[in-house]
Amino acid sequence: MLGVLVAFLVCLLILRFPKQLWSNRPYPPGPLWLPIIGSMWRVGIKFRKDTVFKLAKQYGNVFMLWLGLMPMVVLSGYEAVKEGLINHSEDFADRIATPFLKIMGKEMGIIFSNGHAWKQQRKFALVTLRKMGLGKKGMEHQIEEEAHQLLQTFANAKGHPFDPSISIRNSVTNVICAVAFGYRFSVEDKQFLEWVEGGDYIFSFLGSFWQGFFEVFPWLMKRVPGPPKKALSYAEAMFSFARKEIEKHKGRDAVYEPQDFIDFYLLQMQQSKNDPNSTYNEDNLTQIIFEFFMAGSETATLTLRWALLLMANHPDIQEKVHKEIEDVLGSPQSFTYQDRKKLNYTNAVIHEIQRSQYVIFLGGPRQCTKDVNMLGFLIPKGTIIVSDLRSVLLDPKQWETPEAFNPNHFLDEDGSFVAKEAFLPFGAGARVCLGEQLARIELFIFFTSLMRAFTFQLPEGVKELDTDPLIGLSVVPRPYKICAVPRSSS
């Protein structure tokens, strides 16, 4: 009986195969579709740094992969990504709800929602972050305080080799805490450490083989123990933590003077309680807090880790940065984000760090809201759209030496900073990163503070730190140690 059932299933797959190939005709080119696994045989179990580059070189800058029976179009290079994310911004505005993301994201918040709810939640978040002082002294002061804490932690190493990753992660996460909750946590706080541990695990799970396996076989993975269940357990613990913080905020009167994101959101809930079209509720607030931490802490942390690695590997560039800071800002004193306009070389180095070591392997998947004709291809409604932002930042048509770490990419002949259209680390279009401005301020203040206070050197006997990354959803530097030697002028 079992043999007959297996034979019947095989026949169905064989019969479906030519039909599937026939239905591929409107799509861009890509690897051959195979039953069950789609075209993922061409990718392999684990992505490599050059996986997408090789596929684009073989099939073109618009190519297709099949995740089982789910079609996914990948946009590679500046021209294709710009056409998709900017010229077809609204057509590709929806977020895909895969089986795992549907469970974790609940199609709520900002990152995982669509339609009216997404537009309302996103608009509120943008307006609120501006009210809280993004780009003004209020928010910058909190970031400066956290940068000072990081300097103290680095100074405690007394110039000896140490791993900066945990200290950086804690400081960046505490910036998000200040935005969401209105205060920072002690880095020894048990709840804070559990929150950070949960975020680290979920980020390592996303984009992994196990997530891919869950998306293809959700009915199976929901029933067996393993990484997917552990990731969802961590997510639920983070939701529970956020809900407790919301309850604490309810107990204080912040109607007239809201101090943080939760205060502003609870006020909006109260003002909109009679609006039948309102999507303001505690479930959405909980999800947004979770998203703030997941999206905001990982990217800034990794960028700063890459920054210190590159400065240690390029002492000549590091010294030019320090000299400019000293010449322009003078003796140690506070500075603001606006000072970046006077620090042309430092600003160029920060941009080049983000460009050369972009920390997200692939942009967040979107979904085509209607049939779209783009660059000679018909992309049917419902197709998953993935933009390879890394390929934009390494596009040889846009950058003189794309594979090299070269701050001159952002400088003109006179040494003045030059913005580039192809610099898209935060994405583009309707789903451009919500926290772009916060991230820019963070990176500038943290990086400038560190470069002003320390010389970052390689440990004795180490000639160069490894720049070959670990690939997952993020592009992570391999563990390393450096020496933070205090500068005499600090």
C-alpha cells in the first residue's frame, strides 16, 4: 500500500513538472526548477558571499529562483534595484508573509504588515521619532551618553587585546532602549541580557537553512523540536518583556509630556479610540518594539564592528581620520551630528565602511502587488521580490574600486564629501529603513568618539584581521581582538 502511494506521488510530481516549466515562461531566467526543492539546488544549503553575484553573472541582473513552489525574483545591480524599489515602489510595497514570518510577525507592526495598517503604523513611527528629537540635541544627547559608556568600557581594557563585539552590542541596544522605554539598562541586568541573547539567536536563525526548511515544510517543523521552535520561543519572551514595559508605562501619567515611544503610542491609542479605522493597539505596539530591537541593534552593531576591524587594518586611514577630528573639533568637547558637514574625510570613511562591508546579505523580501512589466520581463502578481543591495554597493559601474576599502569613493578632487545615488544601504522606496536617520546619527557619534579617544591597533604578532565574513541573514565579521590604546590628548 505504501509503495503504491509513493508511486502515485512521484507520478503527480512528474506530471506537474512540465506544467511548472510551461508556467515559467513569463518569468525572468534562472536555474532549472525541480520538484519539491525548486531551484535551490543551484544555491546549496548555505549562501556564500559570491552566490548572488555568480547567479546574476550567469542569468542577468533580473533572475528568478524557486523556493519550492514559491517564485522569487532577485534584483541585482544599481539599475535593476533602482527600477524595482524606486520606479516601481508601490508595485513592490507589500511584505511577503511566509509561514515562519507569519507566525513570528503576526502580519502586524511595521515590517511585517501591509495595506492600511502598515501605512498608519509607519507614518506614526516616522512622525514620533521626529518629535522625539532625531537630528536634534535631545536624541543625540542619549546617544552621546551611550558612546561615553562605551569609551569607559574600552578604556578598562588598558590597551590589551580584547573582543569589542559584546560591548558594542550592549551600547547600541541601549540606544534602542532609550528610544522605546526612555531609559538604559545596566549591562549586567538579567532581563536585558536575555533580551539581547534572544535577538542574537533570532537574527542568526533568520536566513538560515532551518528557516528555509520551515518555509517549505511548515506542517512538519511546527511539530518537531529544533531551531525554529527555539527562535519562536525567544521571540515570545521578547514580546512578553515588551508587554511588561507597556504595562509599566500605563501606570504613569505621560499624557501631556510623553518621554519615549511607548508614551507617544499610548497617547495615540487614547486619542484614536473612537476611530473605526484606527489600527493603534497594544499588539501592534508590542510588535513595533520587537522590530525596533531586531532591525535597529543588529545593523548598527555589525557596522561598528566592521569599522574597528577596518581601522586596525588601515592605520593610515585611521590616522587621517583622527587628524581631521583634532584639526576641526579641537580639544575634547561635545560635538553634534551636524559637525559631519565639517568632517569630510571622516564622513567619507563612515560611508565607505557601510558600502564596502554592507551588513545585510539580501534586502527584506517584498511581494508584487500586481502584474508588472520591468526591464523587459513580466513579473506576475504575488511574486516574491528580493533586492540585492549588496550588489548595488559593489556595482563596478558605480564605484571606481568596488572590492577595495577606498574612502575616495565619497570625496571629490578638493577633498569635499560627495553623496552618491548608488549608496543605498538603507534601501529605497516605500519600504526604506524607518530608522535610517537614527542609524546615521549613531554611527557618526560612536565612530567619531572612538576615533578621537583611541588608536586601534592589531595585537602583537597579528599582521591583519580577517575580512572574510560569516554569511547568514547578516554579513558578520569573524571574531577578532584589537588593542584600544588611549590617545594622549583624550
